[in-house]
Amino acid sequence: MTYSIIGRCARTGRLGLGITTFSLAVGGRCEGVAANVGICKTQAFPNRTNDPLAIGLLAQGHLPVRVMAMLAANDSEHDYRQIAIMDREGRIAAHTGSGTRGWSGHRIDGDCVAFGNGLVGPQVLAGLIAGFSARPDEALEHRLMRALEGGRDAGGQGDATGHRPERSAAIKVVDRVDYPEIDVRVDVHATAVEELRRVLEEFKAYEEFYRQRGRDPARAIPQDLFAKQLEARRAGRPS
Amino acid sequence: MTFTLLARCPKSGQIGIGIATYSICVGLYCNGLRGNVGATMSQAFVNQGNNALALRLLEQGLAPARVLDELIANDPDSAYRQIAVIDRRGEAVAVSGAKTRGWSGHRIGAGYVAMGNVLAGPKVVEAMAEAYEAAADLAFERRLLAAIEAGRDAGGQAGNEGPLAERSAAVVVCGHHDHAELDLRVDLHDKAVDALRSAFEEYEPYRDYYRERGRNPRQAIPQYQFAENLRRRRREAAQ
């Protein structure tokens, strides 16, 4: 039981993944996010070797649909996997195996693919896509955040016996550099999507400071001073 | 303002990092571990290109000392960086740049580096190294956790105006696979080392379940049921 979205920003070409689930520490199992290559996420009953293999195949130049065919041929339990793949040009392939449990499905819509299993119904995918599409002018990480909130508000995970809480969540965004630009996580929490919003907002307040501190260390102010100034700005006081 | 234990486990050959810092979302920067290759971490004023470069150089066969030389030669601001590099045999090197701030230093041991900057003093690095060595009988990830807990207990970070909280922390372990065997994070918290320990203890019983669920999906019980069973076992154990 998980719901996820892979999206591409048409303006910048940045790629990103937003994911949340009942499972703990899902962000620690999202290695298929590669700058200048693409994204692959395998979930439901995940085959952990799928995502690195898919990234390698995408990097060699295969189309997502071909990568999916190779993942299928390489895995005797492909029917139990749910997989979405997007390359750096935004081409998408998705697979929801018949062995995945609960309400399970995927939907491709323009620059994104929403996919999930163990959900209350297709309205969760609609919520993900509506959230992603609501503000196309925003940075990709914010659009992915809105998508997860849209999925949660549409009912998220559950079945006839009840709702299943989001216990972990993550957003990753890559651009052209070797490391992720955004990589925020909540690993163990009772309401992980709310907590992820809090982490993302806080990280965005520090993002430029962290980047500049690395690029131009001679001019960097101490971080505790930056934190104090940030607090003062938020309180509307001169720092 | 960060304290870190980077190591190769002499028993399992795994590589790993335990890290805690005042900065938020530090796990984002821990992209320097790759099974069968080695481990590296750049901190203080982070050059975010360093880890990816170091891994590629290790992969090409350069010794850790040569990798470190190149990271320094490749960076006009190298004096602001604190860097550790360990190869898959456990050969370890480190540098604490002259312009890193506060008390800054490292200790190199057999297959590990303890390092930090803006610390309460050398005792923090020494405590990490001693705790890591003393925990030789524990699982590798528990040794890494013990090291950063010892660093915290020895005073942790100290800025110009006193002690600095650990606001984020992470523990990552890679073995022979293309994906991490453990990748746990706390991105934004008042006591991130404590929160990381409780996240780890919560996650630990799920690890085998997650692994087996992917390998043998047909036999997997629903996770909600697994969580329920776990709760019951814990209740019984507490009685």
C-alpha cells in the first residue's frame, strides 16, 4: 500500500518523485532517481534490483517501454510489482501487476504518472494528478508535495476494514548535477505527509544558504546566525 | 558543525555512515556510499560535487590517498572542506581543511574515520571512535549509531554562543547490492540523534519482512497484519 507520483517540470526539465506509504522509511528505498537519466520506482512487492537496473538501461538509451519489457523478462514475480518509469524527456511506462493487493492502478497524465496500491480507490490517483497540475508555475518539489496532499485528501490507503495511515514519505528532485537538489524525508511518523510538508518548507528556507555556503565558503555566515535571522524574519522583526 | 563516523565493517565488508548535525536534511548530502566501491563524505562547507567524483575515482582504481589529493586539487576552496575517503578494503584517509570552523578534526582508525567540525572539542571525535571500537560485537549499523550517540554525549557541536542541537541525522549501510541495505534519516527534529535511534528500533523488525515480501510476494502476509502481530509481540514482551 503506497501512492506515488513521478513528474517532470516542462519549463526546467527537472524530474522528481513523491511517495508516501504505510511502510516505514520508504525514502530509503528510492534509489531509482538519477539526474540526466530518469526515474524508476518499483513498489507493491518491490524487487529491489529493479530500480538500479532500470536506471542503467535508461542511461544506455533504451526507451521506458523497452526498459519495462526487460524488467518483466528479468523477474519471475513481475506480476506482483507496480512500476513506473520516466526518462529525462518525460516519456513514461507504467505497470500494475495483477498480484498487487487492494485497489491498485496507475494513470499517466501529460508530464506525470500517478500509481498506487492498497488504495481506497481510483480517486486517489485523481487526487495526486489534480494536486500536481494545480500550480504548474511552481517549483517541481512543491507540485509533488501538492500531489501527495491531493492523494491523501482523496482518501489515501485503506480497504473495507479501515484507513491506513501514511507512516513515511519522501520527495526527491534531480536536475543536471550529480546529486539530488531536493531530497526530503519522513521515515517514521503518524501523519507523514503533513510532516513532509513541514520538512520541505523548512528545507526551502535553508536551500539557498546551504548552496551558497558550499560555493562561496569565505563569505558564509555561521548557520546558527542564519537560523536566528530566519526566525526574526518570520516574526517580522529586524534581525 | 557536524559529527560523522564513516567506516567499512571488517566482518561483513559493508560500508556505512553515521552522521548528525545542526543542519537540516543532512541525509541529502550522504550520497557517497556504494557497495563494492567505497565510502566518502564531504562536510563543513560542502562541495556537493565531491562525493560523486570520489566514488568514480575509487571505482577507477585510485587509492583513497590519491582520491583525496584530487578532490583537493580540483577545488579552489578545499581549505573549507572536511573529507573522508575509505575504499572497499578499508583503507581510510581524511582531511580537515584549515578554514573549517570551530574545533575541527578527525581520527583515523582501522577501517574508519571519525570526524567533525564546530565541535565541543577533540573529545567528541575521540568518543565516537572509542564507542565504534568498543561496539565491535554489535551489528555494523548499531556500531554507527553507538558512535554518534557517544559524540552527542561527549558534547556534540558548539557554536559561538554555546551548544548546538542535532537537528538532523542519518545512518546508511551498503553491502554488495546496488541499493542500500539500510538508509534511515531524521531530517528536522530537536533531538535528531534520539529520534534516529527510535526510528531505527521501530524499523529494525520490519527489515526482514520488507526483504522477504519483495522476494517471495506469494507468501507475504499483509503489512497491516505484520504490524499488528508486532504490536502484540511487543505487548506480550512488556508484560
